[in-house]
Amino acid sequence: MIRITELRLPISHAPEALEEAILKRLNIQAKDLIRVDVFKRSYDARKNVALAFIYTVDLSVKDEEKLLKQFANDIHIRPSPDTSYRFVANASQVKNPSFERPVIIGFGPCGIFAALVLAQMGFKPIVLERGKPVRERTQDTWGLWRKNILNPESNVQFGEGGAGTFSDGKLWSQIKDPKFYGRKVITEFIKAGAPEEIRYVAKPHIGTFRLVGVVERMRQEIIELGGEIRFSQKVVGFDIRNDRITGVKIEGHPDLPATHVVLALGHSARDTFETLHAAGVYMEAKPFSVGFRIEHPQSLIDKARLGPHAGNELIGAADYKLVHHAKNGRAVYSFCMCPGGTVVAATSEPNRVVTNGMSQYSRNERNANAGIVVGITPEDYPGGPLAGIEFQRALESKAYELGGSTYEAPGQLVGDFLAGKASTDFGSVMPSYKPGVHLTDLADALPAYAIEAIREAIPAFEKQIKGFSMKDAVLTGIETRTSSPLRITRGANFQSLNVKGLYPAGEGAGYAGGILSAGVDGIKVAEAVALDYLSQ
């Protein structure tokens, strides 16, 4: 096939215009064009007056070789790369037919794809998930949002689908992906019921409620292929002998023998991190970020980003990505921007407040929200691999107190935050966070260096998005779970540096950030597990 990049068409182009543009670009007749697949469609919001869709297409034509030679010097016409996925092994190839089945701890995006690929290769994995199936988990999550009741084992962080279920369902990443594992992730999501458009739009998303059904169908495929998903089974210990994993201990259940264990824990499995550290598994502190959620009217963001095209249904709600390097050396950036979404309660521990952002597929809520976060490093929280967890907990506990100790979140209007005074009344922007927002002064919610950096960044962001520093915009605290505060370090074989058979994976282990990259890492780890079985 042939790939053409940088094909530009007006936003409101007719359906046949794409084929016409291809024929004109290649100077061929319609009879010579066999097939067209859209690989990617994006738009450039920096030129909002002449906004256009930008296409990358893969196509089959008659006499491809001749055509490629004709355009040999054109960087935008090249052979299409092979993006198909090929399994690296099959369980039937394992020499020992009675091998211990692989065990996966955690059933978020990383655990789902590790289990799915292992199941597709015939290895019949066993998944241990401390939380509940996704629909039951959704009810527990609403319990916190509507009734201020937290279930520590079933919430935004724990349960089928992981933290990504209660997010925007974003499916893009900046990871290097030379083997196109991301296409495997996208293909499986579509097969499980996600919209076909996520295959080609530049920033695909599924949305929270759609993800529920997608996750359930992926679970069913794993089961049909011989895998097991065991819910409400919390791992509380590890059997390690002669520097090799031999089994896991499960609260209220018999020990489970295992020689291959995938740690797809997610970034909030703090008690499991502590258990692994106590067992001597090597890990190290890593940088992460902390900050607030900021809410603006979505219409303001649309107008600033899209100009006269604001509100165009073909484009949808506008997003943004912002970075500012403050004078004190701190980087401030937008994180997990959710167009037309809501700010959600995301704590997993009692008497702590954590925020996150979420959107539905329609992205039609009144407000836009994003994390405005400040990068920190282990130098800011010295004390070893677990020190970052204690740093997070201290901030989350303080946020709980500032919010009135009811799971309401502390909040402040942007104008008051910049002026250094407490807020007493909301203005034109009403916050979306449930159970509710308690207005206060957020100056004490973060370290002084973070407050200083954010106060400098917001007016700087105004230069990129007019209205960003509007006085009535709302800051809600606190955002601490941007990524794992530690890394369970692994080698080139994807195994722990000092425990053979233990495979740290995904966001919790420090090797992913977001649904797509976590899914990709799950596939890579599944392949490593399968190849290790074959080598024995």
C-alpha cells in the first residue's frame, strides 16, 4: 500500500472530496484507485481562520511500484508501514505442558492488555483484581460522589478498568511505538465496541460510560479464551525464594503458586508498593507532579482555540496543552485536559481528597477542566522509594481538612488565588466536583514553590488562551496522582532487577502514563512472559 501525508481539505468538505484529492495528488484516474483507508485525521488550531482537516491515508492502487518510483523524491508519498500485530509465541510451544499459569495483579488498562494478549496466545492467565467488576465499581464510586461514602477497595482508583475508566478515555500518547503496538490497542478497543473513529482521529477518546461496556466485552473474551478474572482478591504478600517469585498471598484466600507474575498495579496501590518494598523488591523514587484542577467555560476555550469555528460539530469541544517554565526553576503544565467534562473525586484512602478529570464521549458538559500541575523530584521528598507516597498523603490529608473534612474539595477563584486572598463566593463559573467545593485559600494546599510557580504560570497561559486567567475560573484541590511516585525497576527482559519472574508493568510501576501507553506496556510485558515460558 501507499501512504500519503499532509492532505488538506476544508473542515466541511463533501465525502467524495477526499478521493478526489487523492486522485489529483497522484495524477491517476478513479479506475486506478482500489482502496482507501484513513490512517489519521487531525486539524491545526493555530490557524483558526483557515482551519482544515489534515489527512494521512493508506491506499491500494494499480501498479504501486511504478507510482512509488514516480514520487520517489516526495516525502509525503511513501510505502505504508506494516502496522499489523503478530503474536510472538503460543502456549502449545511450551516444553512443559503443566506449567504454572501466569498471574496478573491488577485489571486496569495494562492488566487488561497483558491478560488479553496472553489469553490470545493460549496461556490462560489468572487475573487478581482487588476491586469489583466495573458496573458494581461504578455504583461504589457514585457513593462517594453523591453520598460522601468512600469504599477503599472499590473507587476511582481500584476495580475493573483501573483509573482510566473514570477519565476522558483518552487514547493518545507521545511514546515511541516503532512496532505499532498502539494500533493493536486501538483495534482491540474497536472490536470490543469502541467507535470506529478512534482508529484515525488525531486525539481519540472513548468516554467514561462507553468504556464500561468495552471493558466488559474485553473481559469476556479473556474468559472465553480460558483466562480467569478473580475480583475482590487483594494481594497482601509475595513468596520469593532464591530471588525468584514462587507465589502470591491473597487476603482471605489460599496462596496462589506462580512463577510469572505481572505487577499491573496502577499508581495508587500504595499498600502493595509497601509490601513489595518490605519483601526486598528493588524500587526507586521518581519524579511526578502535583497541583490543582482548573475549570473554565468550555465556550471560552472553544473561542480561544477555534475562533470562528467554535461550536463546529465536526471538530467538537476544543482542548489545550500548556507549559510554562517558572523563574524558580519549576515547570508548570496542563495535565489530563478534559473538554466538556467534570472534576471528580478520586481518593482511594479515607480522610483524604484527590481530584481528577473526566469526560463522556459527547464532551458536552458546560466546563472544561485540566490539571495545572508542578513538576517535583525526589529531592523535594527525600527518604527512599516510599517517600513520595508519604508526600502525596500529607497533601491529600491537608486538602481534606481545607475542604471541611467531609470529602468536599478546597477551592478558590483564580482571581483570588492570584491576589492571595480567600474566596467566599462563586462567580460565573460553577465547579463540577462532587461531593462539592468548599471555598477557601489554597495557598496552604501545596508547597510554597508550587504556589509561586502556578501564580506565575496562569497569567503566562493567558497569552496563549485569552480568558485563561479570568477571575471567576475555579481552582479545585488537589491533584496528586498524576503518575506513580516510584519505579519498580526492571531489566531488558522486563523482569524485576532482583526477583526473577516478577514483571513490573504499566503506570504503577513507572513505565506508562495514560490508557494507551499502559495498554502498550501490557502487550510488551505479555510478550516477554510468553517468551520466557518458551525458553524454559
